[in-house]
Amino acid sequence: MLTIGKLGAQAGVKVPTIRYYEQIGILPEAERSAGNQRLYSRKALERLAFIRHARDLGFTLEAIRDLLSLSDNPDQSCAAADTIAKAQLAEVESRIARLTALKAELERMVVQCAGGRIADCRVIEVLGDHSLCATDHRHPHSAHPD
């Protein structure tokens, strides 16, 4: 059995995050010692490592909840897991496209900047007026001033 600190150290997850995962139900609540200290099994460590790896790959907590539910039923088809992974891949590809557009816009701003005074600064000018950008690099979920 592992204490919460040892669990966190082995999984590379901070203690408050472990408590949060318990609170939202993706990590089962720990057993308690006679002194009311949380104690975790090897299975809890494996589940936390799964969650950590999925988070590292950018999966949302809701997607992780769904994947954990699927992993708790190993005899079913993996089609649902594939669907979740494909959705995550599409999100990553979308982010890459936005970042590529953002990179191009930043490079264009820097190249057009001739130095000199702030009053003549192309970077400040473009940041103040999105219509001067060559591409629409805004995040699709951000608030548009239009």
C-alpha cells in the first residue's frame, strides 16, 4: 500500500491533483489507515499512471473517464476507444494547423518590423488590429470581437 505522497511521486502527479481526481471520480477514493491516512494499491497506481499518460497526450478528463470505463470492461470491442483516440488526433491536427498559422503570422510581423520607434512598430500595429493579419489564427473557441 502506498501513501498519497508515494503514489504521487511514483506516478509523477501532485498530491492536490490526486485528491481532485478522487473528487471527480476518475480515481477511486483510497482506503484509510487507522490514523485516517490515505492508502493506495498497485491498481490505483496503474490507474493514475494511465490518467497521467492520457493527460500528457492531451485527452480531456471526460475522454479519460470514458476510456477508463472502457478499460474496466476488457471484453468489449475497442471501437469506442478508437473513436475517442481519433477525435483526439483531429483536435491535435487542428491545433497544429492553428499553431502553424500563428507561427507564420509572427514571422511575418517580425520580418516587417524595421526597428526604430514604437510609434512605427509593425508588431504593435498588427497586435492592435487583427484585420492586418494574413491569416485567421484565432482559436475557434475564443471570443471574437467582431
